[in-house]
Amino acid sequence: MILLITIWIFVMKKGGSLNYKQHVAEMMRVAEEQLVEMKKTNESIARIEGFASNLTDEVAAMLGRPGRL
């Protein structure tokens, strides 16, 4: 697959090659942005899960039940 892509780039005209390089750069930028957003989402989910766990423990304690509900 890599060989096929390499040959395709070699055969392309210079303008086409530049467009390909721009496309790859843009896709890398988008992938990095998506990774940042995914990390933020995962952190938010972890905070929500922690909050829910603490809330469940507090409710269980108020009801006089040890552990979780």
C-alpha cells in the first residue's frame, strides 16, 4: 500500500503533488483537533462519573445503607 502511494505521488504533476501535501497537512491538523476534543470529552465524562459516584455514596449514607445503592 505504501509503495502504491509512493508511486502515485511520484507520477503526479508538481501541482498535484503540492495539493496532496496540502491535503495531508490539513488532515493532520483536523486529526490533532479531534484528538484534543476527544481528550476534553473523556475528561468531562470522568468528572461526571466521579460526581455521580460520590452522589450515590452520599445518598446511600443518608439512607443508612453501607456501600452503594
